[in-house]
Amino acid sequence: MSKSEPEGNRRPADATGLSRRGLLGGGLAFAAGAATLAAGAAARAADGDPAIVEVQDWNRYLGDGVDARPYGMPSEYEAGVVRRNVPWLTADATSSVNFTPIQDLDGIITPNGLCFERHHAGIAEIDPAQHRLMVNGLVDTPLVFTMEDLARFPRENRVYFLECAANTGMEWRGAQLNGCQFTHGMVHCVMYTGVPLRTVLQEAGLRDGAAWLLAEGADASAMTRSIPLEKALDDCLLAFKMNGEALRPEQGYPLRLVVPGWEGNMWVKWLRRLEVGDQPWHQREETSKYTDLLADGRARRFTWVMDVKSVITAPSPQVPVRHGRGPLVISGLAWSGNGRIRQVDVSLDGGRNWRTARIDGASLPKALHRFYLDIDWDGSEMLLQSRAVDEAGFVQPTKAALRAARGENSIYHNNGIQTWLVRSEGSVENVEVS
Ligand code: MTE
Ligand code: CO
């Protein structure tokens, strides 16, 4: 399999947020032994370290006042923490995708400006005062809502991951992209504020025979997706806020459909219309549905739920181990469209032995989970893997098991176990173990 190195996946040396002086500080050695480090003792002696013995500029001069930054941005030292695309994947940027820098993030919430973007016809820039949501089809009363109307329904706050069905799709036939941003970065997780879809459908009144919902976007692709009414009445949201502020234009401002646990393409952005029907629209228009082509030529359909999955985000190719042997925090993300993550195991030897990782922070259904395994690294080569189990009992499969079941024609729904080779000197590479 050909290896490729997409442009821009190198991490700028100054993007770590660490002072190089602090790291390299004139021959200052680590305090003796990993145990001391782990205990939180100072890793370096103060003598001669300019970061300690010299007064720094930021300590000497007044900083910007409160009005200098009406909308705050990250430190300039974090300039390398950005969404990135893989230019050769698509013909142009309007129908394309970029990737969340999951290798640089922690916790379970994705900052709004870093949520990956997937557009079929670019970003629609919508004046919310001109935006309408129409509900028609098999309803008692067809209705049209303004954004102000929607804000008068009781609303809810819920945290969900969104994963594009094509996430990890480039890895079906072998290890290809050197960084979890590119292999697993078509995922984000935010807190949505919105009105349950059920509330608005009940307001319109469902007629006999109502079984499916067509959701349509107001962007230039007027993207439509069919959703079974059962799901629409269960946990879908009409969301207008993410992480407390208005949706970003990239994420569907002013209104998007949230379809928890299901593939990202159904989460219609810039939502303008909901039509209730008695059959799925994709039986008429084959284009409005993703399918998974199997080895024997048949295709899987209705593969809406995103299966249990996990990935180690650090160390990973874009975040090598810079500090050598000793205490090492192995960190990653796990998620499942079936609900909560019950357990994550981590292997250091390519899947022969497993240790249970620590899930830290909130464990919410259909949301990202953060796990850690804190080890004392002896500096020998590692084949890092993570394997998640969800509350429905599904276990993340190996890539070999996945290929045996589905062949290699698929693009979508690759939830196989990822392997990172960590070399003794700390560099990390995307590999596969047999
Ligand atoms: N909705 C509209 N209107 N147009 C689109 O192109 N792309 C879909 C979905 N909703 C799309 C859309 C796809 S394929 C995905 S994976 C998600 O939006 C991506 O959501 P995000 O851009 O917020 O990450
Ligand atoms: Co998608």
C-alpha cells in the first residue's frame, strides 16, 4: 500500500505551547528516576534556567486591556491547532471535507472553531431573519416557523458526537494517512441546544401512514436525507446553539438537525424543510443514501448507526513522544452510536496483551468519551492500540475481522482497531499488524 504524506500534517515546532528554552534548558537533566517525575517533583533544577532566573517580558509590561479582544482567540503559540484537509481527496474545496485536530485536544468537547467541516456545496451564509423552517407532507397542518418561533418551544441541552460515515474511509485497504487528524478526524462532539424534533412534528400533527421524514438543507446542494419517523420522534433535535453560542455557519447556522448516534450525513445543516411521508425518499432517488459495497457485489443499506470505535490521539504521528522514557500519558477518544462506552482497553504490543484504560470526565450516551492509560515507558518500541466496548455489548473489531466481514470495497463505517508504531526515539507511524 502506498504511503502518502498529506501537506500540512507536520506540526510546526513552535505549536506545542512549550518554551523551547524550557525544554532544552542548557544541559539540565531530568531529576533522577521516573517515580520522582510521576510524583510531580520539579523535573529541572532552577539554576541557570532563564525561564526561572530571568524576568520575562510578560512579567514586565502591561498587557492588552479588556476591550482588545471582543471575541477571544487562542494563544499565538497554539496556531498549529487547526482544521486541515487532504487536498488530493476531492476535486475542489466546496464539496470537500477537513478534519478536527483531535491529536491536540483533550476532554470530550470540541471547540466550535475546530469542528471538522463537510459540505457538498460550500457554506451557506444565511440571514437568520430570512430563514424559515417548513413542515409539510402527511401532517394535519403544514407549518412555517421563523427562528424566533422555534425559540419559544421548550428547549434541551445535550452532548453528542457527530461522525461522518466516511471517517477512516481512506484506511479500508491499508494504513495510509499519517496522523489521527486525517484517519479519525471526521468527528466532533459539542453540547447542542435545541427543540426536540418531536415537539415540532406534534405541533403540525402526524397523519395516518406517516412513517418517514425528509429533511432538506438550504445550501446550494439542497441536501436531503430520509429519516425513519421512529428516530425523528425519539431523540432528534432541531439545534440552534453549539457549546452555548449560535451554530457556526460551517455547522449549519442558523438551524441544523441533530440525529444522535447516526451517520453525519443525516444531520442536515441549514435546515429549511421537513416533509413527512409514508415511504423513504431514497427508494426514488438512490443518490440520497450512503451504501456499503460488499465483496460479493451486494451492498449494505440502512447502516445508520455509527458503530463502537476508539483511537489513541496521543501519542500519534502528529504528536510524537518528545520527552523520552518515563511517565507517559496515553490518551484517546471512544464513542458509540449505541449509547455509552462501557470500557476501553489499551495494548502496547499490537493486541497481544490488554490493560483497561481509565475513562475520565462525563460518560454520556452517544458522546465522545476520554480515556487515559498512564504508563512508565521503558523506551522500547510499542504497537499502540485501543479497543472500545459499548453498553450494548459491541466490541470494536480488528481491521482483519472487519475486512473478512465486509471486504475492501467500502468507504463508510470503518471502525477497525487502529495501530500506532511508537519508535524508541519517540516518532510515531500509522501501521497495521497482521
Ligand atoms: N447538510 C447540508 N445541508 N449540506 C451538506 O453538505 N453534509 C453532511 C451533513 N449535513 C451536509 C449536511 C455530512 S456528509 C456530514 S458528515 C455532516 O453534515 C458534517 O457536519 P459538520 O460540517 O458540522 O462537521
Ligand atoms: Co459525512
